[in-house]
Amino acid sequence: QVQLVESGGGLVQAGGSLRLSCALSGNVFSTDVMDWYRQAPGKQRDLVGTNTKTGTTSYADSVTGRFTISRDNAKNTVYLQMNSLKPEDTAVYYCRARNIAYGRDYWGKGTLVTVSS
């Protein structure tokens, strides 16, 4: 089992920055891939970006060049640095941990990001 807790959300003006954190606990060594998702009000949950334990990172087109995923393995924490925020980035942001070999995934409860215009 892996537990995830997101933090760092809040209210920010358009053009501003926030850094979200996802703290992992439990069997963190079984985690192969970390994802960040977001869900805006009334919309489906969409993938924001992915980071593998080998260091490969990919992003949705809508956030490429503005968002960056990084890991601090010593702290068992994954970050989502969000710059040049836009009102359309307003959503609840979730992190997800995946164990590829066993086909398991774990989700946090999310943190709300609100970007005002």
C-alpha cells in the first residue's frame, strides 16, 4: 500500500506560481510512475504530467513549458511546479502512484488550485 497526501494548493492571481507537493508513505519503493492529474468543476479528470523513477517526464500540451514535475527521493515527495498560471488551470489537483508490475495505483485526495483573472 502507498498513501499519498497533496498540499500546496490555494488562490493565486493569473500569471503567478504555485508549487504542489505529494508526500508518499508506505511501500514507496514499489512506485514506478508518478502522475499529476487535475479535475475542473464539471469536467473529467485529465492527466497533467507523468514522471517515471528513471527520470522520464512528459506533460499535457496545455501545461508544457509552464509546469514541471520533480522528485525528492530522500523526502519521498513529488512536486508540481506551476508557473504562468491561467484561470483555466483552476482545478483540484491529484497525484497518483503506479506500480506497473502489479497493475496497482494509488490516489491522493487532491488539493484545490484557484487562479483568479
